[in-house]
Amino acid sequence: MQTFPNQDELVRTFQEQGYLILRNVLRPEHVQRLNAAVDQLIAAEPDPGALAHNVYNSVDRHDDIAALIDEPRILALMVRLLGPAIQLHISHLTVRRPNPDNEQTATNSFINWHQDGPNPKFPSVGGVTGTYYIKACYILSDMSAPNRGNTKIIPGSHNRPYQPGGDVHGELEGELQVCGKPGDVFIFPQNLWHAGAPNRSEFTRRQLFIGYSQLWMRPIDYHQASERLLAGASPIRRQLLGRISDNPFHYYVPGQSMLPLKELAAGSEQATKSVYE
């Protein structure tokens, strides 16, 4: 399995700062294929010309998007960050067209500061919630400058009690707009404070979020993965699609044979400390 050459350093940075920006993960021709898939998905929306689109379960709508489920280097990094007992949690395509007047739309052209997760919030200790869900954001349009609908973040806010004061239209102390070019990937956990900034540029934002969580959680995309997604799936992809056993107990205590991703965790300190050993 392919990995990033500086994976140990990436893990340390993620744990300290709560995000990673990985450059040139996808080749230009790969980005082109994904944008062609996005074109098809948007064309099938009820209002293709809307200012904003949120398309969930996008992996089940196009094979090129489904191929990102087990993109080798991103998946290997996710295993280091979350352990081997993980699954696909969400595949969320966001498209934000230029909106200089900050028009609020039904599908949220911009989104205020928040942490991902359930409502009511997952239990915290001392105001800090643990990491149980991480998203990889594939940047598919030119987001190399701010104010193009970029994701805003507060670095390190996953590790300390924090409550943003103010809304997404202003600028908070310590905030960062994530900038990247097509093919870059931005990774962050559910407990990092973030927001979807307004798009005041002439560019359309296209970002595809592929999220992973622990097997015991219910995915957002579906109750059960479709037979279309499972057809011809490798053992690793079947695990990521949540097909490990007919016994619900195994989602809490899976047997080793049910977790082919354990092979990716060989030699990892995190894996040896995993509660699933």
C-alpha cells in the first residue's frame, strides 16, 4: 500500500494542529475525470443552476467518485490516525458558485462556525471532544486564494475548550482559510472548529469530502451500502462499506479476520494500542 514518505511527521502535525494540507495528491487527468463526474451529478440536480449544491452519498452516483473510497495514500494515513476498524462515513460533494451578495440559499451557500458530529453533542471531557471522525477534502477547483468559498478553520481548536465568537462573515483571531489547487487534499477531524466561507470571487468552489469513522458509528450516507457499491468490491472496500459481519456485535468487537485494514496498520504504534487487538 502506498504511503506518504513523511507519514510520521504528518501524524504529529495533525495531532497538534488538527489539519493537514497535502499537495498534488491527484494528477491533473484524475482531477479532470472527477470534475466530469461532478458535471454529471450537478446536471441531474433539480436546479442545476443553483448557487449552491450539497450532494450526499456521491460515491453511489459515479464510479470515479467511488474509487476515492480506498485511495491508497489517504487511506493509509486514515488508518494511522483512526486505527484499522474504520468505515466510510460520508461522501459529500459541495459546489458553491460566486455569491458576492452573500445570498443565503436553501443548500447553504455559506456555513457558520461549527464542529461536526451529532446533536446533542458527543460527550466531552473538560470541554474537549475526542476525534472519532475524519474527513479528506479533495479540492477540485482553484482554491489557491481566500474568499472563494474556502473552508475556514481555527488551528488547534480540537485540542482545547473553544467557542468561536462571531460569524463566518467576519474574521476571528487565529482563523485560517484553507487554500489549495485542484488535486490537493485537506484533512481535518470532526472536532476542529470550521466554517464554509462565502464565495465573493469569480471562481466556483468544488470540494468533495470523503469521511471515515469508527465501525460502531452509523454512517451518514446510507443505512447499508448498496449492492451496486458492493459488486466486485475488494475485502478492504467491503470493510469500508460496512460489510464485515451479519452479527451487529462485531461492529463493536470485530474479529481480526473482519479487518483487512489491519495489514495497513502493521508496525504502527497506534495499531498496537488499539482496543480492537
